[in-house]
Amino acid sequence: MNVQQVTRKIRTTAQTQEDTDWVVSEQAIALVYNGISHAVMMATPADLHDFALGFSLNEGIIERATDLLDFEINEQAHGIELDITLNSRQFSALKTKRRSLAGNSGCGLCGVESLAQTIKQRPSLPQSSLVSLAACKTAIEQFTDKQALKKKTGGVHGAAFCSTTTGEILLIREDVGRHNALDKLIGALAKTNSELTLSAGFILVSSRASYEMVDKTIASGIPHLVSMSAATSKAIDWAKQHQLNLIAFANSNRQVIYADNSNA
């Protein structure tokens, strides 16, 4: 269940009034690969196959969607287990990593054992022209209306895949965690890759552009990230190193370009 109804009290200087409200669900989601628990994340229990697929791709656990052979959702007393079956080659590689995550919705590096492990090996993206102001404007103006969970609860992040030509939002996912929303989007895109050309689109996110958000975008092969919030120094450096076009503080009329790789 993606939302829950709760009782609340609204207090003002004039009165206190009781009514009900819809809030977004947040649960512990365990990703279990071939029977071995690998990560526990706090997330919204929606689009969980997309989440498992996107997380697995972004973490390098699998190389392509077809490496994930089977998937089951098992509800437990304290959360939800995603039982994922990998092929033998990918599972063998996973076991050698000895990486165990136990994080929350804002944690992208929990369980990393050394500083060296925070730096991932990513190929640079192909050079691409910067997304136009008009395309960004169109996507931003559609964004709120496309966020069904946010309209009902007000408590989620969104990540959308948009056309670089028109700005039309082609796919969107939501979650309490910004990383999770992007994982879900990338997982959904991996399933529809035959229909959508990733190099012809950009990602629009409601959250800040952190290192992890930039890194996940690079890993997906999408050459543009547009954030409606701030960008961090590490995110900007990582985007420039990998030829990712990075725009932040984006709204309908103003956008801040931090990495323009049009002439890289």
C-alpha cells in the first residue's frame, strides 16, 4: 500500500481541529540475492521490481535486465523482502564484493568499507548538446501534475525521464527517498529500453543533485541530469569528469548550468 490514512490535528491561533490525512508509506525493503541479504533500504513499497532492477544495475550487481532471472515480493513482519535470483556468473561476482548495505532513504554509501570504495569506475558519456531551456521548462511545468503520490501526500521525491526535443515527460517514478526514486526510474527504463532511446532523453529530479544522483545517471547512460534543487561540489566534479550535462536550481524561467559538455 503506497499511502496510509492517519488522524491529525491542525492547530492555529484560533482553534484546533481534527481530521484525516493521507501520508506516503515508508517500509524497510530488503534486497535478497539468491537467498543472501545484501541491502536494506527505507522506501515506498511501490514499483518494487523497478527498484530492484534499477538498484542492481546502478550498483553493478547486474549488467543488463536479463541478468535478473526471477523476482518475488515477500511481506514480512517488519518489512518486505525482494527475493531476487541472479544468474550464476553475476551471483559469483556479487559474493566477491563482500559489500553489505544497511541504510536509510538518504544513504547512498552505507556499508562501504574504505574511502577508495566510494570512487566507482564509470566510462565517460558521449558528447551531447545541452538540453534547451524550453525543453527543461516544459518538463518542469508537467512535473507536479505527473506526481500522483506527491499530490496525495506531499511527501515524496520524483524522478522523470523526459524528451530532450520536446521536454515531454515519458516516464516518472516516486519514492520517499531520492535515490530510490531514481533507481525505480532507471529500472523501469531498463525494461522499456527497446521503446525509449536513453541518449535522446534527460532525467529531471525534484531533489538536490548529489554525487550519488549524478553517478546513477552516468551509470544509466543518460547524458543529462536536471535538478530542481542544488548541486554539490562532488556532483559537479563527477559530472564534468564523465561528460554529463548537469543543470540545477531549475524552474520554468531560470536554470543554473554547472557542467556543459557540448564542446568537451
